[in-house]
Amino acid sequence: LLITAISLPEHNGYELAQQLTAADPRIRVLFVSGVTGALLSKFYGRDPDNQATLFRPFEPNELLQRVKMLISTALGNSAGA
């Protein structure tokens, strides 16, 4: 599981995620952003309602729930493969 910010110094989290998932498609990605949904959609072409994006500020239990969801999805997909 990769947890990354969308905005990184000199790069962006989407590029990082693309490189890592190209090397290993089993990697799940959770993006964290302080950018509002409308700006996220406009500048990064991302759906702000995507479950793989967590907006700051967030509570620890929100992070835990998203991580559990992404891991269970990954396990469910690999079980059917």
C-alpha cells in the first residue's frame, strides 16, 4: 500500500503511483490532499469522490477505514485471480 500526497516537491503523487503500480500492479494507492474536490478535479483530473483520495484534515479512524478498504479490495481481487 502506498500512501502519498498528491502534491510533492518537484513531482506529484500521481506520477509516483503510476511508476510504482507499473512495476507491481498489486500495489494499492491512497492519495492524501489538502486540495478541495473541485480543484482536484480541475488540476489533476481526479474524481473528488474517489475512495482512494483522503482529504486533510482527517481523523485517524478515517485513515484506518480507507486503508482497510483498499487492503480488503486488494485481497478480494487477488483471491479471484
